[in-house]
Amino acid sequence: MTEVDRLHRSYARLLRTYPRWYRRERGLELMTTLLDDAEPGRHRPRWSTVVDLVRGGITTRLRPPRGFIARLITVMVSLTGGLVGSGAAVSLSPYPGPPAATEAIAAAQTATGLPVQDVPGPTVKCFETACQSTPAGDDVVAYDEAPMRVDTTVVRLHPLHQEVAALVAQADARVTAAGWQVDPASRFGATFAAVNDRLGLNLYVSVGTGDTVRTDLILVTVSKRVSAATITAVIAAFFGGLLAGWLVGVWAMQRFVRHGRSRRRDIRDAAVPFLIGAALLISFTFAGVMTDWADGISPEDIQAPLVFLLFWWPITVVLAISGVYGLVALWLAARPEVAGDGRPTERSPASRGAAG
Amino acid sequence: MRLPEPTFFILTALTERPLHGYGVMLAVRELSDGRLELRPGTLYTALDRLTEDGWLSVDREEAVEGRLRRYYRLTDPGAARLAAEVAQVRANAVIAAGRLRRRGELRPDPAVGL
């Protein structure tokens, strides 16, 4: 094997950092330039060339084609990948279930100093869009819906008539004294949220308006905290999905612009329903994050994408169908390139035998 | 927005005649007095971008003994963009040169018109 052959082989290996379509179109040209640039006697690439080619290959794989639409679609595919990834991580993580009634009652009594008067009620299984209303007379109700990650136990307490601000301030002071950490951003009017090592609670005071019947109510919603392992997994899955989605989006757009008109129309037809579903998912999550931002972000908020995916069966079906359309669009983009008249694109004779 | 220096020299290298990739590398090195040395990966990333923008186009291909040389030429929009850049650089240089001359830091140089 000659020095030039060894150098050629090394460059061919390095050119594998570029996408296959790029190597097919530009590989031989790039290889020619690399060999032209190599001084006589060189049989190994210079380090600067290695770094340069790896950087060029990664840039080519990560860079969407020019144009606002191409970049917008790439961002949407990337965000969808991130949200689906985090949703999958949530659904695969252990489901803690609602806390036991005794734990919830203890937390509520710590916060309010009031006794729970009625016996715990049955666990309520939530259905589709909402949990069923609680049976009258039960002051401790667990809500349990594993797919939706609804896992709370609500304790209802009936205070004597008091000023709401004073009631909330006293509860805030009690839980703080008991070692709970109150989220400052959650202090808003008649509500606040706090966490300790194992549990999170949200306290809300509802003021009744009835003249004869006392309707003031303190609702203390208690949940088990999302574990650090789950949060780590969800964050990792989000960024992993973001990167995977970006790579898929760039790849699809790079393939799209190389197809003929008729294939591009087919891809576009398949991609539009997917993009509508992706826009729904992204906008819901964005709206949820903005709302939570105002109320105070909590670890449970990482479940938002999954909750939307499973929110209501018609939405789940629509999103599933849009996902299938997305896969069809990718399949069409992956098929051999065709010219505008539908014939397979011929490679130019000069391009045959390109590196890789 | 100002052109990055490699882009500026790539467009300048192609003003007189079409060049292939290695020819562009040599021309940029010469035009910048050796200050700027483009590597092939960087060069082709720039050529792709400039071709997508319509500032360059492929002039012709030459395939000899298993090697492929693709020649690039500067398009009219590319030349117009480079001319706009030159005008901007020149205007900035005139302003700076005038002020430096008043400070006595710069002598008039008829060769470059400043």
C-alpha cells in the first residue's frame, strides 16, 4: 500500500463524520481537495485537518438547510423529540401512587392545627379528563390514576370563620417550623406550596359565600415527591430527545430539498398533520410551563408533556395519528431521491466511487 | 451585517475566474498574506453556505484519474454583496484614517487612497 493509499484511507474514514448523502454528492471532490492539500510523503492526516473534518462533518449533520420554514420545522421536530422523550421517561419511571391517608392527615394537621372530622373516603380513580367529584362527607380522598400520574391525597378541613390572610400566614409559619420548605414563588393570595424530604403539599383556602351554611374550606393536597432519579432521567431524556429530534429534523429537511417536486409534495402532505400535532403538543407544554412559572415551578411539572399526550382519548388518538404521518413523511424522505419527473436521480459519473 | 473574513476572502478569490476547492484555498492564503489558512472542512462548509445563498454557483466539473475538481464562480448577487462590503469597509477606513491623521498617527497613503 502506497503512502497516498494510506492517506486516502485515513481521509475516507474521517469523511464518515459527514452524512451519507453529502459524501455521495461531495465526497470525491472533498477527497481530491484533501489529497491536493497534502504535502508529498504524508501518509497520515495532520491533527488540524482531523479536527477540521470532524467539525465540518458535525456541522453538516447539525445544520438545517437555509430558510425560515426549514429551521422552524427542525426546531419543532427537535422540541417534539424532547417532549416525547421526557414523557416516555416519566411513564417508564416508578409510579409512587398517592400518599397514605395517615401521612396526608398528619401533613394537613401540621399546616392547619385543625382535626380532620370525617373518616377517610375511598380512593377515587380518575377518568379521562377529570377526577370525579369527591363523595360528600369524606374529608380525606385519594386520587389515583397511574397513566396520568395523578397521585394525590386531598384533605379537606373546615375552619372557623377567620380572615384568609391570617389563616394562610399561620399555616405557612406552622409548616416552616415543622421543617417544611415553603416555595416563595408559590405564595399567592390564599395558597402556597411546601415540600419536606418525602412529601409535597399545596394549601388552598376557599372562602364560602353562603349566608346560613358555613362553606369555608381549607384544601391540603399532599403528594409524594418525585424522586431525584426520576427528575434526572426525565431531564436527560428531554435533552436526548431534543438532540435526536434535531438530527432527524435536519436529516429530513436535507433529504427533502434534494427530492423532485412530486416527492416533495408527498412529503409535505404527510408532514402537515404531524406538524399540527407537534404544534399542539409544544403549545400546550409551553402554556403549561408559563402558567407554572407564574405559580412556581415544581418537580411534578416535568410530567406536563405526558399528561397532555394522555389528557383525553380523542387528543391521544389525534396525536398518535399525527405521529404516524410524521413517520410516513420520514419514510418518504428516506426513499431514493427522484428527479422532478419521478425517475430515480442518476449520480454523475464523476461522483461515483466517492469516499464512503 | 459584516461578512466574516473567510467569506470575504473566498468571494474575493473568485472575482477574477472560477476556481476549484484547492485553488480557493491557495488564493485565500495568498490574498491574506498567509494570515488566513482555510482547511478543507471549513472551506466546504463555507462553499455550501455561499452556494445556498446564491452568491456562488458551480461553473464546471473536471474528473481526471479518479479525482473530481468542481469549479466555483462568483454570481452577480455574490459580486454585489462583496461590492457592498468593500464600500462599507472603505467608508469605515476613511473615517478612521481621517481621525488618525489629525492625531498625527497616520500618514496619507495615495496608493490606497487614504
